Amino acid sequence: MKAQHTQERMATRAAVFDSLQQQIAVIDDTGSIIDVNYAWICFGAENNLSPEFSSIGSNYLDIVRYSHFMGDQLAVQALQGILTVINCTSPHFYYEYPCHSPNQQRWFIMRVSPLQDGPKRLFVIAHYDITERKLAEEKAESLSLHDPLTGLANRRYFNEFLHEEIRRCIRNQLSISLVMIDVDNFKGYNDHFGHLAGDECLIKVSQVLSSFASRPNDLAARLGGDEFAVIFGGIGNAYAQTAADSLREKISGLNLVFGREKLVTISAGIVSVDLLKHQSEETLLHEADKALYCAKSAGRNRVIHTQLDN
């Protein structure tokens, strides 16, 4: 009766082991695979991994070493972490890593720990799929950096990007241009047609701005209300002036008319620095704001450019 009860417990434990969604392998202190669960086998098959990945008797440490040899830079960190547990220099090892397929982004956590109360020194390697959590984190991060209406960078992202881009241009002695923009007559348009039409107006303006900030070192941002900005990293005054003039023309060409032939346009102030060496973001912002104020004071629907010397 006792033997039967023991067999039932063992069968239950085996069923639980194979029912877990985590991919689990048990290895000894040489790295040899003692056992794997069903999820581990499925993961290997789904990702076209070598049969040795899930074969009992294969050496998991050798598999990881081979992955590193084939160019997987993450494998060496996994190997070092596993060895810290095997060599008793660390009680556990956690490692978060991407494991993207051609059609899907995925992230996992590897957890390595000694098997408790076993007859010999064995170690459990478990992989947890954390893709859902990572995607949620990325979405939250994106939302925290972008304006929810237009999808452009928000003020926080703009400030961070400008700071880093100035540092990059200083290091490489590159030019930089900053365009500050106000939407002319937006309040009148919004009051005339209502908030939904006003939102659509801002979206159309933002789409034009975004089309001009297509390089990795460019950024279009909505700073709040009808205030926008565009950063052109590595770009001097001639290009920035041409781009800002084109922006103004394209937004005028949207033909957002209200009232007695009043048209939504933009005023823009540009500051450019060639061979940036020591200018701060505060200086660029101040000078671009001054140029924008001049554009608005001069009658709006125009671009005023300032060239700073180092």
C-alpha cells in the first residue's frame, strides 16, 4: 500500500512538472541534463534548436558555450551566472534577456538555483516568459514620452533628447538647429469649429512636422497647447531655414480656413549653431524663443532665423 502511494505521488509530481508553463531543466554539477519538462522540449522544437537542447545526457553548459561561439553575446553572461551557482559563489542567478523570433518580440527570465533535498548536487534552470510584462512596460514608457493626441514627443522627451543631442554634437563638433513653432490663429479656429476640429487641426500640423523630422537625430515635439518644436541634429542654418520655410508653406497649404477667410498658419523661430562646442540647451531655447517672438510680432506666418557663433 505504501509503495502504491509513493508511486502515485511520483506520478503526480511528474504530471505537475510537465504541466508547468515555465521551461525547466535539471542539470548536475558538470552541466549534464538530468531531466526536462514538456515546456522545455516544446520551446526547443518551436525555435528549431538543436536536439541536444532537450536531450537528457546532453551538456547544457556546452550548448551555452556553443551559442556564444556562434555569436550570441548574451550566452556568456548566462554561462557565467550558471557557474556561480554551481560553484557555490552565489545562491541563485537571475537573468532577464530578449529572445526575439522573426515574427514576435519575446523576453524571458532565467532563474538558476540548487535543487533542494536531493540525493546529489543538482540544479534547476527555469525560463519564465515575461513578454506580456515587457510589452506593457514599453507601452507605458512610450506613453510617458509622447503626446497622447498627436503622437509626437512630449516636453519631457524633448528636453531629454535636446540634452543628449547637444552633448553628441559637442563631442563630434557638429551643427545643430532648433525650431520653435506656434500655430497662428489656432484659438480662433478651435472656438469657431469646436474642440474636435481643433484636435484634428493639431494632428494635421503634427503630421507635417513629423514628416520633416525623419532622421535618427531629428525630433518633432508638442510642447503643450499649440506650441511645437523640431530639433535637427547635425544640421546647420541653411538646411534649417529651408526646412522651416517648407514647413510654413505646407501648413498654409492645409487650407485650414475659418471665419472671414482666416487661415491657420505657423510662426517659427530658428536658432542654429555651426560646429557646436559649448552651447547649452538653455541658450538654444532662449534664442529660439526670442526668434519666435520676433516672428509673431512681425505679423505671424513667417520664419525668423538666428545664427549663434561659438
